[in-house]
Amino acid sequence: MLGLLGLPFLASTAYADDAAQQDATTSTPSGGDTDHGTAVSMTIDEATPVVTATSGYHIKVSITNPTAEALTSGRMSLHTNVLFSFSSRTDIQEWSQGQSPIPTFDELGTTNVPDIAPHATANVTMDVAASQDKLKTIVNWGPKPLLVSYERGQDAPTVVHTFLTRSSEGLPNAQTPALNITMAMPLAGDSWQLNQGAAKNLMTGQRRDAMPNVDDVVTLGDSGTRLARDKEELIDRHPKLQVVADPTYLKALSLPTTTNAIMQPGFFDLTSAAALNDSQAYEQSGVASAAWSATTAADQYQRAVGDKKAAQPAYAWQGSGQWTVQALNHAKSGGYPTVIADQGFNDDDDATVHTGKYVLPTDSGDVTVLASQRELTTLARGHATSRQADGETSSAGRLSRFMAQSAFYQMEQPYTTRTLLVCFDVDTSVTDENALLGAMEHASWLSLSSLDDLAQAEPYRSGEEAAALAPTSSGLSSSKLGDIASTLRGLAASRDDISRFSSDILQEDTATASKPKTADAGDAQSLAQQDANSARSKDGRAWITRIGEIHDQLALHAMSANTALRERASGQVNALADQLLSGVAITPMEKITVVSETAGMPVSISNTHPYPVKVKVSSLTDSMEIVTNRFVTVEVPARGNAQVTFTIRVSTSGRTTAHLTLLDRQGKAFSSPQETPIISTLQISDMSGFIFIAIAIVLGIVGLWRQFHRKKDPDE
């Protein structure tokens, strides 16, 4: 018996039985199953995907009682039509949705179902032997309708529509050429993040042996540096599986796995970039076209496998947008003559299935599109073909539909050579992938082929005919594009902060600047620590360049099609730039009391980074009577402190606040500002003060004497 698949999901409930189906074209909910109107649900947990002469048929179903009352015992039965053959894809789809009046009078088996307690689930298994009469009477291979029915008393039955696919093994039918199918799996990671320990080491230089490289700081997070064991076993077990790997993912693995091709680095969302059509925004964010080009992909692949001569074909894998002609031109300009369309390319319901290859002209030259087959790819990626397909709400049910659908495609044109492409998703369940590939390997009507076979096949359409079949829109909403543009602006701002730190904060000549130039610019301990770090390069430019490289690498991952990764990575990029700027800060001070006309206000500046900086300190008070000088320039040693002194001048007693701000050498503020209260208790304490007081008194007395002794005017 072939491998089975069991991942339970709830199936919808339909009101139907064999007789009623001959007249009805739609299913209606069962009406007497619950005390609150909630339908009993039935799910296919396991099913034999391919029936042979010796396999028989096995199915396991979960029946769930969502009500507060027990369900009385009933029975589950399997019915098919051994003589029926589907004549169109519409027939198959309508059957899966319970909308086709196909009679299913041939009973394969029945079994009792015990009472089901409130809010409980019964697991019902049925095995149909290969010798069962109805199963033996199937003389034509291919998909058959299969109705799974649960009945109790007078209540309407709960049914699920699925398929039984008979292989040609043991049947007298003529053998026809197998249908070629290329199964492609993208191998990429969505857990990219900053290694906080390595990032701290880089920022502070606490370890003196070496500067962390980019791959030490931008890592795969909890997934570690080894490919997950189940994914590795999947690739080893199914050598015909076509693995298309992100080279940055391969480079992060300590032991690169087997691959058949590479994609754009970082799984860069190329189709969204083409839709946004703002190359300058990507350049400013640190994600230049060279970051995701085919040349860069090839270089990273060679580094991943440790072989400068290693080579694999490079395909641009579709992002969240559609492959419009504009997007294809974008891919071609990046060095990708071939792209993979995992959805949305020539989804024509009327045409028979055909080789998924198109050759389209673009402004940059011809581009080959390898387009996936819609229904098969939808099922392979863990989605039902429609919401009404009640048998496809579980992995086992989708597998049964996949095998039935692929068998029908072969039967449509049995002597026409075609190669279909089916794409998994990055996060498709390995269990599902393994079950599907195992079933396909046992299917006599299928032949697993390679991406190279598909790329070399005769195109279905080419030239202007192919261009007419390309999507005319990216399919991305204005809201989605707005989110991407917002992310790019944030990345550009953080990259600008790093550039500003390099040009306007980091000391200009870090190779020779080992001592601060201000008299109070650092203590002996911090200077000794700086000078003792001889193992580390004294060139701060290499250090700040490394920080920029880390920013750009994480920004590349932020521009993948994964929304959660974009939000996480862009947030960490912004935090990296903030950490860089906040590493130089003013030390908070207590209030200062001034008792004379002038006083000194000492201000300490700290630098947690491994290289010295040169900045300005700005001081501005709220008072016209209590003021300080405006700016002081200071050099702060690596991992040290420096102190500058502002002169306070007062003309009266009172209070004010000095607002202290760090400025780069261009006068632009950075880091957190600080506030220091200044209290003036000005007192007269020298001879000049007393003289002024005496003069004031004399003048006052004279003024009063003149007022009383002046001669009055006669008219007064």
C-alpha cells in the first residue's frame, strides 16, 4: 500500500445521497444534526492516493460532533461509479464542489460508527480489499468519483466528495506515454535576523581577536546553520525534486545541500520592485540591483559550496507580484534570461493543459517563462481549488484530488508530449511534499522531469503571442505597494544615518588618532584600553564599512516577498542605525548652582564604540540673563569619555535650563538630548559693587533735594 497522508482539517457538510444527486446540482447543509444549527463535520485524514491491482483502498475519516448532545450511532459508506470517466475539468471541479449529478451506485464498503459524545470526534477507518467485487470491476484507469457518506437514523447524511484514482497497472488498457511533470521547490529562509551578540561585539569591539563578518551578524535565527533534518531527508529521498535555492541561504548553511538551480539572492521580491518602478528608492535603501543580480547569485553559490568553478542555472523566482512584461524586462536586466512563474501566468480555463514554457520579447531581450500549472500547484501548496471543494480541506483530500487531476490531464491528450511545472511554496509542509512526491513516483501516468528538461522543451507560445498572454497588471494593491515604499524610506533613512556617522562623526584620521586633543577629553583607563587593542585594526573606516554591509544584507532580506520578514528585518536595520548613533551620548548631569557672574559647566560625552569620534556639543538656555557659549568641539576616544566645559554668564539671580545636544560636524543633531538646570544666586561681593551702590544712593538723595528745593513756575 502506498504512503498515506493525514493532517486533519474540517470539511463542509453537504446534504446529499446517491438518489438525490441524480437531480440536484448543489449541496445544502444538513438540517437536523445539531441543537444550535452547527453542522457535523467530516474530514479525510488518510486515503490511498493511487489504487493498483494489489493495493486495495484505505481511508480514515474524522467525524466531529460540535454540539452539546451526543450523536447516536450511525454508519459510514463509500460509493463510486466504476464505469464513469470524467470528460472535462469542469466535471471534476463540479464533483469536488458537490455540484455534479454523477450517480454513485457502486458501494465499496460500509462500517458502523459508534455514538459520538458532545464536542468529541470519532476516527473511522475503512479498508477495501483489492479483491472486493466493485473494485475489481474497474476496467479503465483514471479518476473515479468517490462519495464518503455518514448517516444516522432519519437525519440527512453528511457527505464529502473526493476521488479514487486507478492506475493502469493490471488493466488491459493500452499503455500511453507518461505526462512529464517538473516538481520545483524554492529553498529559502524566512527567519533572517540580527545575531544580537555578534552585533554588540561589532558595535563595542569587546572582543579583540577579530571583527565579526556579515554572516556572523545576519543569521537564520533559531533555524541554526544546518538544513532541517526533515527537509534534508526529503531532498535525499526524492532525487527528481528540483531544488531552486537562495544562495544566501546556502551560504548560511554549514553543509550546503543538493540543489538543481539558484534564484535571486535573498529571495528578493523582484516582481514587486518592478511594479513599484523606483530604482532610486532601492539604491538609497542599500538594495542596489547588483545585490540581487544573477552575477551576485553565482558568486554567492560558489562561496557556499567552496568551489570557484561551480555553476548552476539561475532562475528569477516570482515574488508577490505577477510577471508582467515590465517585470520580465526587470529580471532580464538583472541577468536572468529565465524566470519561474508560480502563479498567475496564462490562467486559461478553456485551454487543455500544455507545456508550461513561454518565450517573450522585452526591451532587454527575450525572456523564457516557466509557468506553473494552476490547479496542481494550488493543491501542492496546501490550498483547496475552491472554498466549496469539501474533500480538499485536508492534506489527504488534496492529495487525492491532485492524483485525479493529473491523471485526467494525461488522458486529455495521451499521445501529446507535454511538460507541466508544479511549484511548492517556501513554507509548504515537508510531510505534504513527501507524500505527494511519493505518490507521483508510483503513478504510472506520470514521469518526473527536470527544470532543464522544461527549459529545453518547445515553448507553448513565443513572441507577441506569448506577450499577449502575460498579465497586464502586477496584481498588487496600492496599499501593498505603499507598504513596500514605506519600508524603503525607512531603510534609506537608516543607511543615511550610517553614512553620516562615517563622514561626520567618526574621527577623520582614525588610524593615527589615539589621543584626544582636548585637555579633558578622556581618562587614563579608557586611553589604555584603546591603545592596548593592538590586535584590532585601527582603521575605523573598515569598521563602519562592515556595519554598512550588514545593513544592506539585512535590507535585502527585508525586501523579500515575506511580509513578516520584511517587518522584522527592517525594524532591526533601523535599530542597528539607532544603536550606532546612540553609542555616542551626553552623560546626564545634576543641576548647576552659579554664585558669580561667570562659572564653568562641565559636560561629559561617552563613546561605546571601538573607534574615536569627533563631534560638537551644543548648549542653549531658556534665559537671556543666564547664558552659555553655544558650541564646543570635542574628540572622544574609543570606548571612553571626554569632558568639555561651557562658560556660564549670569547678570541676575534666577533659574533656567541648559539644553545640551550632540551635533555632527555638519551641525545636524543626533543621539538623545539632555537638560541641565542652572540656578543663579548672584551676590555683590567686590568693591566695585559697593561703589556702584554708593553712587546710586547719592544720585537718589540729590534728586530728592532738587525736587523739594526747585523754584516753582508762577503758573504752577
